[in-house]
Amino acid sequence: MIMTDRSKGLAAVNIAVLLFGTAGLFGKLLTFSPLIIVLGRVSFASFALLIFLLIRRERLLIEGRKGHYLLLICLGVILAIHWLTFFHAIQISTVAIGLLSFSTFPIYVSLLEPLFFREKLALKYLVLALITLLGIRLLVPEFELADRTLQGVLWGSLSGMLFALLTLLNRRLVVFYKAEKIALYQNVFAMLFLLPLTFRYLTDINSWGEIGMLIVLGFVFTALSHTLFIQGLKSISARTASIIACLEPVYGIILAMLIISEIPGLKTLIGGAIIIAAVLYVTISLKREAEMIEE
């Protein structure tokens, strides 16, 4: 059976989301600071992507508008901070809390997209944002800044907002360059941004087993997943990708239960169900609106 471009895009994003969900577990499996985890992730990912492009004899230079280099630098910084906040959320709380609060990013897509494209913001998306807040409220036992669950939710939500911004901006580049090249530049610029911040933590790296996990995180769960996700955006919309991304916390929570025996409580599951339902409705609504405009 011959796969259409859309089918290939859907398959690529689905695999990427599974890998994204699995990557969250490294926040618990590794004992490093999030700075070291993310630096290792983007460094090994950069190496893998560079080798891949050289093998394929791809041109490494960006041949497009002059502003694209600046945009890629900004995206690299956003990518680095997105992953820093993501792993920090998981380390101070749980895999479930980190993934569920991060999964609110399609809500941010619905709120940010009108600003990017000068469209009117529909009232229903504000209502759904409030419903999402209700789900988040169920995740948090008490609203005290000292509470680690609340901290995890706040950091995870910030990570979701940054990922929404990253998704929207990436759609401006995939029409000009191959996904692997975009991923390479973003990871390299993320690495350069993080290097000055991580010198004091480099002495923490003293376990070959954890270095091996960093390599796997960089090669498989970053280089491959990041490339697949951006590649998928060539043939499907950011909204469709957001729908698929709703599965990320589901994958992550199931894997956390199986691998590290981290069982979420009932309120977390109910809150997570509300969040995922609201996010799914938002992304499906945005997709339908886009299809009506195209028709």
C-alpha cells in the first residue's frame, strides 16, 4: 500500500509523540540537573543530525532569507528553555504532573495563533482555557508556592506555552528547509545557549551508565523525535499535530507506571482527563476552522 504525504506526516508525528512521552521518564531516571540533561540531549542530537546530513550530502548552510538565521537562534533558545522547564517540572513533582501540565500547549496555540495571524480570538477558546484551569486545579492539592506539585504544574505549563510558540514558528521554516536541517540548527543554538550555564555542573557527570542514557536521549528521543515532528508539519497542520500530541501524557503516564512504578492519584487522573478532553476539543475545533477557510 502506497502512503500519501498526509499519511506519512501523521505516522511521523505519532511516532514523535510516543518518543516525546517516553523522554519524560529521563527526568526521573537521570540524577543530573536539568541543565546537564538538556545540554547532553541537544549536544548528542546535534552530532547525530550533523552525521545524518553529511551522509546524505546535504548542504549545511541556510540559503533563504537573512532573517532565518536570527529566527533559528531564537528557536534554539526557546527549545532549550522549553526542555529545561519540562525536566524541572518532572524532577520536582512527578512524570504525570509534568506531562499533563505541559500538554496544555494546544490551548496556548489557540490563544497565540490569532496574535500571529491577526485573527479574532473566539470566546469558546477562552472558555476552554478556563476549563483547562479547572483540570489543573485538580492536580494541585494546595495553592502554596512551597508545594512541589504546584511548582511542577507552573513549570510544566510554562514549558507548554514555549512549545506552542515553537510549533507556530517552525511552520514558517518548514516551507523553506528540510526538517533535519531545522532540527540541527535549533539543537546547535540550544547547545551554545546552554554551554555557559552548565560549567559548574559538569563535575556531576561521573556515571557511564547515565552518560549512555544521555546519548540515547539525544540520538533517539531528540534527534529522531524532533526531526519526525517537524517533518510531519510539512504535510499536516500544527493543529492536527496538536491533536496527536494529546496522547503524549497518556504514553508517558503508562510508561511511568510500568518502568518506575509511579502511580498517579485519582484526582490527578480526573484532572488529567479534563485537561486532555479540553485540549482535544480545542485542537479539533481549530482544525475544522482551518479546513473551512481552505475550502
